[in-house]
Amino acid sequence: MITVTWRDLVGSDYGPGMDQPVDLTHLRAPAICTMCRTMGVLLTRGVALGGPSPDQPSQFYGKGAVTAHNVGAAIDIFYHRDNDAKRAFANALVELFIRYRASVGWGWMAYNRVEFNQRGVGVPDDPHLNHIHVDWVDGQKTVRSRTLGSFTYNDGLGLKTKTVGSYGQDIAMTTNPAADRAAPGDFAAAYEALCSGWSAETAKRYQGYTTSNFDAAYAGLAAGSDLSWLLGWWEVWDGNYYYYYFDHGGRVVYIETKPRSAATPAPAAPHNKGSYTFNASGALVISWNALPGLAATIETFYNAKSGALLMNATSNQYSPLVATRLR
Ligand SMILES: [Zn+2]
């Protein structure tokens, strides 16, 4: 967790009459959160896989005020909305961030006159026409002064004045818990699939995206079409511990040694493999491959649902199971 306050930036608490310049040269390299750092690395892989190249490399931090960037918890991804092909890819990327918002854990996002928060879309103060802004800030912990209408700062080239309007100026900002995690494997897989499958046809589909398309992406998650809540590791107990790893392709494997963290990739040598599907009543059904001397085991997680952190199952061979999301 990283907190940056106005005091960190200017060396004193801000006062309404403050007209001192804010020199942020000492912020040339603020601490960048783990999520931003690893997300930045992930996003540079897209071009080699077939995704359109950004207009400039991603930026992690800015200058001038207490912002998500100066907490080291934001990335700007540059795809200008005036270019059809770049806008198409940016829209696809935004949709991906919406679909995986549970596992990626971003706090706020904006692109092309639309803002994206945890619940849906809105209108941002800054239109964000040439880049997607994604951040991992805890909005609940942002302290804002409503009495400061504008402030003066030094951006390294000279004095600048920024008007912050009626919403005031942020004077303290803190990263959210997801900022301390690495970019998740399920999002990475989906991003790489998007890039490697990118075509003129896909671009055409995403080119004309509007807010209603993004509304649909939010709704899709609520309807359970997105499996980010399930993908990755679960700790399963039936008297012994097992560690299940669910992937995108309907495959599940298990090992008996606890993975180092939720970010650990799929095991190379699992104890057994199986497949999973959802039956008509919404239960998650795993079919494990038969092993020598053992019939195929079927486990039915009857209370599996989007956002679940715990699931219970019956087995056609063994005792009931309890699965807990590995965090
Ligand atoms: Zn930004």
C-alpha cells in the first residue's frame, strides 16, 4: 500500500491561500505499485502477438498534484480515439478490463469521454481522448479539499496553474489492495488471446463501440458469463488438502502442494486433470480423468456462482468437498 499526501509533495499541509509552486522533480521515480509494474510489462507483449502498437509507451506517473499517477498506481495506455484502428483496440482493452475487474481489481478507468467505475459508466472530468487511464486507487481513502479551486505547480519547465473546479483537489491518495498483487494470470491469458486473434474484422466490431456496449460488458459479468471469479487457484478440502487450478478452456488440474501465491501459474505436472462445465441449474461440474484402478470422479459444486469465495461439492466417489478461493 502506498499513500501520497499533499505534505509529501510540497512539504507542508496545503492551505486555501497557497500559491507556492509545487516542484515535483523529487518525484521523478516514485514507487510504482506491483500491479502497475507487472501490468506494464504484460501490455508491452501485445504488439509482438499481433495487437496494434500504442502511440507511445505506457506512462506510469505524472507531475503536479496528488494523483493516482503520483501514488504510482495508474497507467496511461496511449491509443488515440481519432484513429479508427487504435480506438477499436482501446475499446477492446477497456472491455477486457471491465470483464476482469474482479481479478484485476482496478479502481477507476477512463477513455474517450467515458469513465468506468466499479458499478458502471459515467462522464469523466477529463475526456481522456488519447489514452486509457486505469488506476488502482482506493477511492474511499482519497482525501479531497473542496475549498481549493486551483493550484500552481512547477512541471519542470515552468509554473503552471491547474483549475480543479467545484470538486476540489485531492490532498491524500492511497492504493487499493489489488495494487500489491501481480497482474493476474486469467487477465494475461485473455489479453494475449485478444492480441493474437486481432484482425481487421475484430477491429471493425470494436470501432463503433459506445457506452451501451460497455454497459453490456458490465451486465455480462453480473450474468456470470465472465469466469474471472473462478479462474486460477482454489484450496479444496475433503479431509485432505488439494489445490485446483481452473483455466480458460474448461480445464481443471490439481496438485497436493500449496502454490506459493494466487499468482502462481498453472502447474506443469499436475496430479490429475479434468474438465469443468456448468450444468443447467448453474452448478459447476468437474469430471476428473480416470486413473489406473479408479473410475472417473465427478464433483458437483452446487453453490458455485459469480463472485463466490467458497463452494461446496458432492462427489460420486468420495466425501463432500469445500473449496476456498486462494488469495
Ligand atoms: Zn492517467
